Amino acid sequence: MTSQQQRAALQSQIWKIANEVRGAVDGWDFKQYVLGTLFYRFISENFVDYISGGDTSVNYAAMADDDENIEAAKDDAIKTKGYFIYPSQLFVNVAANANTNESLNTDLANIFKAIEASASGYPSELDIKGLFADFDTTSNRLGNTVKDKNSRLAAVLKGVAELDFGDFDASHIDLFGDAYEFLISNYAANAGKSGGEFFTPQQVSKLIAQLAMHGQTSINKIYDPACGSGSLLLQAKKQFDAHLIEDGFYGQEINHTTYNLARMNMFLHNVNYDKFHIQLGNTLEEPHFADERPFDAIVSNPPYSVKWIGSDDPTLINDERFAPAGVLAPKSKADFAFVLHALNYLSAKGRAAIVCFPGIFYRGGAEQKIRQYLVDNNYVESVISLAPNLFYGTTIAVNILVLSKHKSDTTTQFIDASGLFKKETNNNALLDAHIEQIMAVFDSKANVDHFALCVPFEKVAANDYNLSVSSYVEAKDTREVVNIVKLNAELKTTVARIDKLRNDIDAIVAEIEGA
């Protein structure tokens, strides 16, 4: 079986398990248990691999918790991996006895607490704390009685235990990460609007990552100010393993559940605790990582037109992120607040690639003033319009805004990629060939009829700083070309035939009446 076939088989199996086990529970509500169990298995096997040093003759799972060798290794293990798991707490041991364990739900709760507590006082404490907070083993979502809860938990454990990931090596780790991303994308696709708020489709993530990191042989660190489940950050890792991301991955997320998903996602993609920095909180009002600025790459898909405090907080106009523009984004539409925040965190050599709602590129008022600030200071490198229905929960055709502080000229590039998509059952899809086409013209800055145009600063300014792609890239006229001369000739022939028919009918009628 090829690796691609193995991936497809695993993904089919894990989604089947997720649906069968949840029973009558809504899939969106049940996602924490399937994702959490997959994570629990991963960190267990990852920990065993570390403790054994890859030596298959060392059977850590069969050891007693009070083995003196275990205690001797504990301190170094936590410093390296960020957490500690005793043999009895390993996924393989808990899953093996799950069907007969009458206290399974409380045992799991205690194990999760112990794993989190193992990091207490260590540098990894904040990265591990609360990871299992959404894996509530006492929730009535699992059933009304303890027996019902244990039965469903055992089914999840058994289902995930039966997944064949092979030996714990690099490809095995990739399979774990792929399975997690597959689950998240499927949950997002089936959750409507709420799903789109925490997950960016993989192909769009790939395009955004390539735009942000284009032309850079190394970057200091990458940042997402509205990171959701971390898919954009991890896509950058996947796309640029050959590049050196020196100081790791940074992100902030306002939703607690999604914040935990992002941290789990980092571990599942083998990003160690000391290489990722994910914080919980409101990026616009309580931003983290100000001391970590600047970032060489910023990727983001912030919430569209979300409300924020804006002018209700008079101190924000003096905030170094917003003050240079001289105006705050409207209270009902925070889109440009996220853009200005990203710009403030961007390094002199870096790029930011941000998914944006199209309305911000042509509306007047404060948003026009912010566009003027961005264009006058030569920060807008490209605006790319994508096809509609690429994202979960919205059919809107969004744009990608690419910001740069190191442009070589004062033109702004506009790319109309709205025609690049493959029609699928529920959503349109961006293919690798489409991404290559966009990246080629982004790199060359070539003008291509009906696709891409670099517009001088003066023209953008004269157009009220309108940054809508359709204002500059002329859409291809797909209407059928009509030969007027030929059409007129055909009409004359048709009219003549009609006249002859009428005359013939009149003659027949006259003949009948005369008879």
C-alpha cells in the first residue's frame, strides 16, 4: 500500500469511527473527544519513543510506575518533552482495559490532570496547562449514566487504538498530523459558519504560506494573530521544511476550545513545546508577543467584519498599531484593525498575507483613510481575489492582501484568481496548479490580460484608493461573438419566409370563404 493509499484508508477509517461512536451526539459537540483521544495516543507513543530512545527491547508500557529508573528519568524527560506520562497512564494500557473499566471516565480525568500537572514549575507549564480542558469525561453529551459515559469513551479509545499508523518514525508522525488535520477539516465542513471560524482550508493555507514566505531563505519566526486551530502556521512548516524557521511559531486565539486545538495540533505535528507559542486572548484589545516583534512572516485569516471596541476605547487611537493611520477601523467591522495589527508586527524584510472580506477594499469613511495610509506608505504589494465558496460557512469570494515593507517600486499588483477553482460537491477547491499559477505571476509581477496588472500609485490614488481587483483587472468577455451582418441576412430570409407563409395562408382562407 502506498503512503497516499495508507493516508486515504486511515482517513476513511477515522471518520467512520468518529461518526459511529458519537451516536446521537452532534458531531460538532463530539469533536473534542475524537480529537482529544487521537492527541492522547500521539503524546503517549511520542513519549515512549523518547524514553526508550527508539530501542524496541525497552518495554516502557510494561514497567511499574514506581520503578526507580522511571523517577530518575523524570526531570530530564519533562525538560525535553514538556510533560511526563507514567506507564499506567499510557494510552495503550488505558485502551486495553477500557471495556471492563467501570471507573474509566474518572481514571481518564485523573490521568489528564496528572499529565498537565507534570509540567508544573517547568518551562513548558503554560504550554501544557489546560490542554485536556475540553475533554470533559463527566459531560452528559457522553451519556446520562456513568455506564453510558464509559461505554462511549471506551468505544472512542478502541476505535483510535485500532488505527494503524505503523512504527513511530517520521512518516508515522506525519500520518498522525494528517489524520488530525483531516478530522478538523471534516468537522469544519459539517459545522457551517462556526467551522469556518477556526479552520482555513488546506489549499488556501498553502497559498497564504507561500505568499508570506516567498523569496525568503530563512525567517526568524512566523505569526498568526487569529490562529484558530493553527492550520496556517503548520502549513508554513509543511511547505518550508527546507527553510529555517529559527525561533518557531507564534499565534493568538480568542476562543478557548480552539486555542486548545491549536496547541494539540502543534504537538501532533511534532513541534516541541519550546518551538511554539500559542496564547489565549483578544488580539486587538490584549495583544501578546509585542516583545517578540518583528516577525519575518505573518499569515492570518481573521474573522470577517467582527465587532470590536474601536472608538469606545479612546486610548486605542494612540496605540502604536493604529495611530499611524490616524483613524480606527469601524466598531462594526474590525477587518482593518487586524491588518494594522499585523503590519505593526511585521519586520522590514518580511511579508504578511491576510484573508480579507472584499468590502474593506472599496468602502468609504475610516476604511478608505486606512487604505490611503497603506498605499501612501507603499505597504500594499498585492491584492488577490479568490473564487467564491472556497471556505467553510461562507460562499463569499474573499481576497488575500499581501503587505510588504520592502517593495522595490510604488506599484500595487492586482491578481484576479476568481476563475481558478475546481467545482466539488459542497465547496469549490483550489488546486496545486492554481496555486502555482498565482505564485508565478506574484513572483514575476508580469501583466497578464484578464488576470494580473501592476497599477501605478498615482492611478490608485486617483481612484479614491480603491483596492478592489475588479476596478483594475478587466474581466474576460465570455459572451459569444455575434456576426451582425450574417444575423441581419438570416433575419431578412426569415422575415421573407414568414411573409410568404402569411400570403399562402391568406390565399387558402380566401379560397375557403369563396367556396
